[in-house]
Amino acid sequence: MIRRTFDRDLLRRRRARRNPPPDPSFRDELAARLVDRLVDLRRRFTTVLELAAADDAVDRARAAAGLPPFALHLRADTAPPRLGRPAPALVLDPERLPFPDGRFDLVLAAGGLHWIDDLPRALAEIRRVLARDGLLLALFPGGASLIELRTCLVEAELELLGGAALRVFPTLDPRDGAALLQRAGFASPVVDVERVDLAYRDPARLLFDLRAAGESAAFAPELRRPLRRAVLARALELYRTRFVRPDGTHPVTVELVLLAGFGGPAAAPTVQEPSSPA
């Protein structure tokens, strides 16, 4: 039996309350990076399942890249996606996909799958619903993601309370990603690591973006502790003074781990080195 690290009910409630901002956000950056991979492939996909589909970010990125709409683009998440127009959408458990074998030729996830307790089971389910030549493209946060925010939160909590708790979403080690793809039976698995350097006018806006995308921490009760306002205020103060660029903006490091693999017989995974900062 899998020991639960995350509170499913809390995560579902937070994702149900999300309210993506109208202007480009953290999730838009993830979606754009994922769609860039589709552009490079130069292949036309027709039946697409998007998991952890918080909003229309992937569709907006697809249109901006000049790709045609998918014949079927089914959005799915643990809470109803916030879509700007009527579109096929489902609420489901990614560890138990309610689709027949080989149903889709593409499964996408612009983040979100890092909140799954039994990720090996979820990947096996994705592998099952992919056609033999179907493709998985899923982005996960890597260990360097939000290092500035993590550092400030830990330091503020140690300073004010003498101890620190889990505060930010979990990350994926690329080596673990390669093993997970192989275990799930994907063919030609690839793990690619990319570092993205973002900038915010104020780190408080980063927290807003994370909450708006349903990415607030949702750890199990025994692993979490309420975040005091004084700790948050001190963390933001540290962020504003310690991590600031000459133009007055504040850096946000995002490390993206891309898991990619095809349906069909498994092959040895490939792990690529991080690319240059964008």
C-alpha cells in the first residue's frame, strides 16, 4: 500500500478554487515550453489527453505556435479545469484512467503530475491508454525550481520559529524520471532537463501565480504545519532584498524535467544534460 504524502482532498479543493490570471503566468510559461516540443516533432496528433489541465494555457500556447487544433483535445484534472470556452473536460483520478487501451496518440501534462502519490501507477496508466506509436510529454519541476523562494522560506522559519516545514511543491530527480519511464514500459524514453530563468516585479506575484494555478502545497496532515503570516512576510522581505536584479526585478529559477516516451516495447532511457538558461 502506498503511503500518502499528499492530501488529496485539500489538493482537490485548492485546484477547484484556482483562478488563472488573464495575463501571462507561471503556468503559461510551462505550457509554452511543452508546446515547443510539439513544434519540433512536426507530427500531427489527433486524439489528445491533457492531464492536470488547470486552464487553457496549453491551447493558448498551441495557437501562438501556429499549430492547428487537435481533432479531440480532452482536458482532465482532479477538479474541473477553468476553461475560457466550452470544451471536452473530465474530473478523474490520474492513477485510474477511465479509457480503453490505446485510446490516445498524445498525452500531455504541463506540470501537475508531481502531486501524485503513486506516480509509477499513473505512468503505467498513461502508457496503457497510449496508442503503440502514441507519445507522452510531461513536465515536472526539478530540484532547482523556486530555489530563491525555498531558501527564503526556510531561513525565515528557522529565524522566527527555530525549525522549518515542507512549504513548496515536490520536485523530480531526472535519474528517477528515467527509471520511472522504463518501469512503466515506455519505448524510446527520454528525460530532458531545462533551466528557465524568470523575473517578477515582486515575489508576492509569484505566490499569487502558484495559488492561481492550484500549486499551493497540499501535503498530508502529518507533514504540514500552518504557515504563519509573520514567517511569510519575513520570507518576502528576504526575497526582495537578497534576490534582486539591477533593473529591480526578482529572479525565479525554474528547472523543468521533461519525461517523454512512446507506447510500445520499452527501451533503455536517455537522460540529457540541462540546456542553457533561457
